[in-house]
Amino acid sequence: MKTTKLLIFVTAAAIFAAGCNSDSTASKEKQARQNKSAAEQIYIPPGKLDDYYAILSGGQSGSVFVYGIPSCRFIKEIPIFEPRAGLGYANNPGSESYKRLAATGPLWGDTHHPVLSQTDGRYDGHWLWINDKANDRVAKIDLRTFEVAAIKLVPNLQGAHGLAAYLPSGKYVFVNGELESDPVGNSTDPEKYRSAIAFLDAQTLETKFEVSFVGNADIASSGKDGHYVFSTMYNTENAVSSEGMIERDRDAVGAIDVPLAEKALAEGKFTEINGVPVIESEKVPGVLTLISVPKNPHGCNVTPDGKYVLACGKLSPTVTIIDAHTLKVIAEPEVGLGPLHTTFDGRGNAYTSLFVDSQIVKWNIEKAIKGTPDYIVDRVDVHYNVGHTKAAGADTSYPSGDWLISLNKLSKGMFLPVGPAMPESQELIDISGEKMRVIAAFPSLPEPHDAVMIHRKVLEDYVVQTYEQQPAAVKIGEEKIVRNGNKVEVYMTCIRSKFVPEQFEVHQGDEVKLHITNVETVRDMSHGFALSRYGINVAIDPGQTSETTFVADKLGTYWYYCTWFCSALHLEMRGRMLVKPAGAELSDNIGPVSREAKAQSAAGKESSFE
Ligand code: RUQ
Ligand code: CUA
Ligand code: CA
């Protein structure tokens, strides 16, 4: 089973279930796809676009990774909880992105579960939320720019792990506290430990309320009708040792009745802890129902039709199928060893990752419920030890049933050896037919947990490639140096291939605040502002205004230069900060503004290389 069966070529036509018109274009497309080789399926020539964005959490990289599917090409990293100097993100202590991150906790994070916003049961392409398990934060990414729009700390819990959007309204995102603590008295006594599920305003990320309980909450999934949300709970023992956490034969899936919680809130049935209303589950009967499942469950996934919640057994070779409305366990089919997460194709099949078996198993949900012996449809080996798995659109009511990603924890010999620390391994699986086909494998930085795939068409008219002029933008001709005591503000523009001013003078010890606007109006014309020996790198994308503050503590001449190779005169795109001794006379002459630059900006020309 562990043999490297990387590419499986199945050219035989698959037989599709009755009910779909065999002449339909969809079915023809599917057929054409089945007849292609794996290499043909993933080959997207340069300049042609992929069908999907796959957004993978970055785990301990603190970011998310964007890949194109089916080509598996790496497109972008969005830094979130960790500074990224190359992208000008949170690297300068005087910058807004640094202040926003530092205000919420450490300059590092552990991202696990990317969640896309939905409208009417489909991804709408507006927002992406992601948790930081290590420091109990949630961030919101604006998919117009693929940049962080907000980060907030979630009070009263530790190990902010499972994250999901409350459906169908999407007014909350909710996050699970996996690690128990005592947020009231900061006690070290485990008897006082509790955990909580926090409901955040999906837009502001303010924690609106929490439901607390004894034990923990791991992975999250929302029902589709606004009634219950679900979480797996592996430490109902409330133990503090790994042995203690596996003492009971069964743990739980917790179901929170959200309307009932809101009612309790309105009736004042809560305790305010650290500014957040906390509903203690013991005091409001029905707010949290525990559904018994085999010990130490992990994945928690509501089916696209909203009928069932599936809890993966992890230590048990089963998936527990729970009725999402009555909360009754209706079946517990065996699927293989180490089931961790389940995803869906929208045709009634579930795909469960098997960590121990290193497999993805495809099984039919209704057959498993009826107990027909042929509920297992197919199995494929993956390389190796898969954690999460996600099919395109599987969190929505309408999965597309074409691609699935297997997010494997170990890569072993999959890629060129690069020392003892190896890349993570992802595999792309074609699930459009009856049998799964492993098509390709691609490496990534550590360590993607979960992923979401969103079709290019959803974002087509939404993603911007230049910023709109912000009110704080510096305009050409309005560059200036403003002094106020030992504070100096420099209002700067940049455009191929010039900074204006090309020099500014300050006294040693002055606090310098830079406002830099990239006045380019064409896409892909980013400039950077790197200041020698000051550790400053600011990224300024077309139309963007970036700011940073620092103290000019070293005397002498310090060149600033552009870090993006932007034109034939890129190397000449530089200027000087002149740091003079206290009391020296300073000039406010900003130097010449090139007429060419003005003209170029007005004409909106693309790169001079094109
Ligand atoms: S959890 S597999 Cu956040 Cu499953 Cu990683
Ligand atoms: Cu601007 Cu290089
Ligand atoms: Ca347990």
C-alpha cells in the first residue's frame, strides 16, 4: 500500500448514475476529462489561467498559500500572523500592518482553517477567515486584494482551533477553544478549567458571545439552517495528560443551539468575562447538547444538503453519522484506520482522509446509513499520512465534485532531498468519475492543514489589480516635507523610475514618518522603498499609499532604493536621507519632479519593457 503509486492512469470510461442526460455538455466534458492523461489534465500553458484558486492554510508559517488548480502552480503567499519583509508586511514597527498585528499578540501564528464567505449556499468570493491556534486570533482577508483586512484576539479561550461560518446567514464566524484554561481567575488548578466556543461578528471580528463548558472543542462545522453548529470534543475527560484524554471510550460532538444562545443573551443569562458575555452551558439547558461518539473524534463536517454531521473517529476506524436536526446517531460505518476529515462531491459521496492507512476513502453516505455492504466506493493511496482533505466547494450546498486535495503530513521521498526538514506534500485527485485518480503532487512550506477551493469565475470581476486612490494618497506635485519639532513627515510619490522627493534632510534623532503613494495606474507596477542600514522595506502596490515611522538615529547619508525591478531605470530609482547633527541647517527642497513621470502616470502606460 505504501508503494509509490503516484500516477494512476484510468482511461476506461466510468459509468454514471442514471438521471443525468448522457448528451449534456457536462457529461461530455466529464468524459473528455476521463480520457485525458494525468499530464494533460494538469498542464495549463503559461498565460492560461487555472480553474480554481486553492487557498491552503500555512500552519506554523502563519500565512495562507494560494495555488492554482489543476496546475498546482504556487501563486501567492498572504502573510497574516507573521511579518514578511519581502512583501512589506508587518516588518517595520512603525507601519500600520505591524501595529495591527502586534496589538493582538505575538508576531507569529499557526493558521489552520481557511473559511470562505457564502451567500445562498455558494461561495461569494468576498471574505476569507483564518484562525491562529497558537495565539487565539482570527483574521479576515479581503479577496479584492488578497490582503489582511482585520485581526482580532478572541478572549477567554486557548487554542483557537476549529473555525467555521454560521450558515446560512454568515453573520458570525465561530471558533473553538481546544486547550482548556481558567480565564476568570487564571487558576492553575485543572478543576477550574473550561473551554469555550466563541461567536464573532463576521465583519468586525468582535466576540459577540461565547458558550463555555467543561472539556474542549476541536473541529467546527455549521448546520445549514441557522439552528445548530457542531464541534468535536475529544477531551470530555477534561484531562491534562495524553493518557487522561483517552480514558473514556466515548467522547462527544457538541451541538450549540444558536437561536437559544441568542435568546439567553437577550435575557441576560450570562456572565461577563473580560468584556464578553459568556453563557455557561450548565445554566442554560439545551444550549449545548453532547452527542456520544467513539473516543477522541477529530473532523466534523456537515453534508452539503445539511442533513447529517459526520464525526471522524481518529482512534476508531469509523465515521459517526449524526442527524443534524434530531441530533441522533444514525450510523457508524467503518472506513479505515485513522479517519481525520471528510469532504463531499455533491453526488452523495463522502471522502474521508485516513491518516494511518495513508488513503482517501470514498464512500456513499445513504448506503452506509442503510447498511448495504457496498457503501465503500473506492480507495486511493496518498503520500503520506494525510491530515485534511478538501473537495472543491465542499463547505457549500453545491460542491462541484471535480477536484480534491489531499493535504499530506509527510513527503518522505516525494521531492528532491533538501536536508532533514522536508516540504509538506499535497496531492491533487480527480474525483469527477466513479474511481478517484491521483493526478499530481506538489510541495509546500509547512504546514497546510485545511484548504478551500474557489472557482476563478466567482472572483473574476471582484479581484482588483490596482488600488483605488485613497483619501490619504499623495498626489504628483504635492510632495512635501513637514516639520514639527523633532517629528518630520515626508509625503512622497513613486513612479517608474523616480521617488519624489529624491532627498530629504533630518536631524539625528528625528522621528520620520513616511507617506508614500505609488501613483502608477497600471497593474503589476509595484515599487518598494528600502532604506539602507535602517532595516526598512515598504511595499507600495499600484495606487497604494503605505506609511511607516522610524527614528533617524544614525548620522550621514542613507540611500533609499526601489526593491521591485520595475523598469530599465530601476537601479536609478533611488534617493537620499541626509541625517545631520542637531542644530544643523536643513533644506526642504524636494528636488525636481520629472515631467516624464507625470506624463507616464497620466497615460497609464504599462511597463517600459513591454
Ligand atoms: S486540524 S489535520 Cu487544525 Cu485536522 Cu490539522
Ligand atoms: Cu520602482 Cu524598481
Ligand atoms: Ca477523550
